[in-house]
Amino acid sequence: MFDHFLWSVIVVPPLVVLAVRLVADRLPPARAAVVIAWSAATVAITSTVNLFLLAAHALAQVPAVGHLFGWSASVVAADTAGVEWVPWLSLAFFGYAVVSVAWRWRRQNEILALVPDSGPGGVVLLADPAARAFAVPGDPGHVVVTTGMRELLTDDQYAALLAHENAHLDERHHRLARVAELAVAAHPALWWVGRHVDYLIERAADERAADALGSRRTVAHAIGVAALAGAGARTPSALHAAVPGWVVPKRVAHLLKPRQAAPAFLIALPAFVALTSVIWTGEATLDLVELLQSAWN
């Protein structure tokens, strides 16, 4: 079972990172965000399942457990001869993944609990000199803009900002960000992928805003002004870490150049890498079942 651990837990997550680096900026951001987020989630799930199987392997080779279930613990232990440390290390990693995901899930729910289930909808102008603007998910969701931010923007730039934030609400981007964040919690090697999902979500909202206004340059200007004004501010409704500084220049650069067609096959690259992990996880499950069956004989 060591080969399953090596592939699904050690090799595949960095491969997904590499695939994302190759394809993310060559694809339409909305589509790329969905594929990359769910590819990361698939890798995280299969990695965790593999850790669970190996953790079960570790426990199954304990004589007391073998006696309890009626199988030979020595037969189970012989299956990992030479790499005896792998099942026990997997047990520790599996415990970490469970605790990490549970903590992140709880934290996300605590933040969502601060968001009202219903609200006025539309735009809420908040009397606050700090320059902030953010989308609040809900039914209906609404956009909060502070007076400090509104005063900095021209009417066209303000329209661009509202179009951007409404795109987040319409596309339920907070859910996609949540999926990516849970994947990172399960496997820290996916951290870079999670940050890139955040980036692609922002770019997808930029593109929707540009389509709505018919001016990519206006959206680019609005992004620049809002980013400079809100530097260092944290949005209370955020479900994930604030986007890092490199994101804004790249978003502006993409808006200031024409859209480029991308080869359709690129979208399948991260999904294909994730699929290989699914296949290996299925094989690992069968191997463990067969091992326990032979240990019963």
C-alpha cells in the first residue's frame, strides 16, 4: 500500500499545484475557478481516504485488534514489511486532517452565523470613513459599501465596484472559496491552489463587471482605486484569507488587454490529475479488503 500513499498523499498534491500554474491564467477565470477548486477538493478527499485506509492498516496489525475481529495481525503487518512506519505516520496525518477540517468548518460556520439570513438586498451604504466594500451572502445577499469608499470613486467606478460585488453574489463565489479552503485544511500542500482559487474568483467577478459596463478600463481603474484605498482593511464577511498584494496588478493587467482564446484541453489537466488519485484510492480500498480477507483465512 506504500505506492498508494506515495502517489495520492505525496505526489498528486504538488502535481495539482503544477497543473494550476500551467493553466490558470490561460483559461476563462470563472471556469478555471470551478475546475481548480473541485480538483483540489477531490485530491484532498482522496488523500484523506488513503490516510484513513493506511490508518486502519496500522490499527489492524495490533494483536488485540486482530484478536477482537478474528484475523491474523501478523499477516496484516507483513504487508508493510520494510515500510512499517507508513501506516503509523498515516494515522498521525489522518488525525491532523480530521482536526484541521473540523476546525475550519466550525470557523466558517461561525463567520456565516454573523451574516443575517435575510437582509435588505441591494446596496447598503455604511457610514464609515474607512474605504471598504464587500458582498454579504444571504437570501437575498447584499453589497455593503462604506461612505469612505464611495467618496473616492467616480460614478462609473462605483458602478464597476457594484457590478463586481454583485457578480460574487450571483455566482455564489463564497461557496467555491469555502470548498477550496476546506481542501487546504485537509492537505496543506494545496495552500497555493487555494490562494489561486481566490484570485480566479476575483478575476471572474472582474470579467462579469466588465461585460455589464462594457468597459474593461473602467473596471481596471476602479480596482486600482479600491485596492489602494482599502489596503490593509479586512472584510468582516470574508470566508477566506484576504487576497495577497500580487493579485491586484495581475487583475488590472488582464483587464487592460483583450481576452485571449485558450486551448480547451487545458481545462482537463488539473481534473485529470485529480482523477488519477481517485483511481488509486479505489485500488487501495480493494487492496485493504483483500488483505483483511486473507488475514481471516
